[in-house]
Amino acid sequence: MAGSFLSEQLRGNEEALSKLDVLVVQELFETDTTAFADVVLPAASFAEIDGTYTNSDGLCSVCASRFRGESVEGGLDDHRSTSSGIGDGF
């Protein structure tokens, strides 16, 4: 899961999350959802990568990296690196 549930979305679903064999969450900060995760992957912030972002209210924003020339992976690049690291090409 990339991101987290809002507290009100999580409420009532805690039992379902605790029944998962493995929960991997990609998040910037520690949240109610990361508390259930077996693995938490770091996420890149809006200031680190170019792209579009949809917030919890469904508002889409376009952002440009503030760190030109720096090596920062995010999103799909993170998933590709992780999957190749465990021997599962993505």
C-alpha cells in the first residue's frame, strides 16, 4: 500500500489489516496504518520528485522537484528496486 488510510477510514478495518499475512506500506511518516505494517518503505516527498499527487481529499496537484541533479527515487522506481532486490523482476 502506498500512503495510508485516514483515521476514520481505518476505523472498523483494523481486524482485516491484522489478518493479512504481510502488509507493506510506503509512507513518509509514521501513521496509524504503518502501525499495522510488517515492512515500511520510505516514500519521496513532493519536494524530491517530479509528478502529480492526489491527497486524501482527492485533490490532484502537480509538483516539480526542488532538488535538481540529486539522486532521489520515488514511486515506481522504489518498487522496481525492491522487486529486483528480492529476485522478482518488475
